[in-house]
Amino acid sequence: MKTVLKASLILIAIASGSLAEEGHVHDKIVPGPKGGRLLEVTSGHAEFYVEKDKKISVTFYDPEMKPVAPGEQMVKVIAEAPAGKTALDFEKAGDALVSSSPLPEGDGYRIVVQIRPTADAKPQNFRIDYHDEMCGECKLAEYACVCSDHKSHEH
């Protein structure tokens, strides 16, 4: 009976479009005002953006997409580069939190972003596949690409 129930729930989820062909939930990628990747956080939105010097900036926005100076928010980033995992520390810089060091060399690796509204709050985790090049179609950085067939892009 449990197997039938599970199978029914999976079929309902597939029919409603909440599961993709591989059985994973896929969120639509939305670009931020700077052209980075917009992340849905508890307090509104946070934009993950790789600066020209390869440092990461995280800018918080209110529901109307106006920048909000960082308050108690905490950001932790782990770059899972080919040379090994690297944790990046952040400091306040104007209306954003900016990493004190750049991303590791290389391309085509996973970045894990952890955002907490306060030091003692439960973190929200985001996984971003980092590719340095620009998408020829939408003209955004590949990590923020909004093309519907993003997976077919060559890297």
C-alpha cells in the first residue's frame, strides 16, 4: 500500500510539472540587477555576483528589488574547485557583503552559498555551477544564465 501511495504522489508531482525528467526539483534561474544570480532568501532576495577581480559580492534586496544594506546577515561560500575546497570569508562593503579573497583558479566547479539572516538562524543553502564564460544567447555569465536550454550549452 505504501508503494502505491508513493507512486501515486510521484505521478501527481510529475503531472503537475514540479519534477523534471530526472526526478530533481528545478528552480528557474532569475538574474539580479547586476547580472548575477538572484537567490530567494527569507528576507527577500540576495544577488550572487562574481566581480571582475573574481571576488564574490552578495547584495540583499527588499521585495521591491531595492538594495538593503547588510545587517546581521551572514554569508559563507565554499568553492569546490579542482584544486580542493576553499572557504571564502565576507566583509561589509557599502550595500553588499564582499569576499575578502577571490575565487580559486579554474572553471566548471560547484559553489555552495550559505546565507543566514542572523548568526543563530538556520542557513539557506544554494548550489551554483560556476562557469566563467558569458552565455552567447542571454549575454549573462554562465552561472547566471537564464536560457531555457542552459544544459545544452558547451563549456
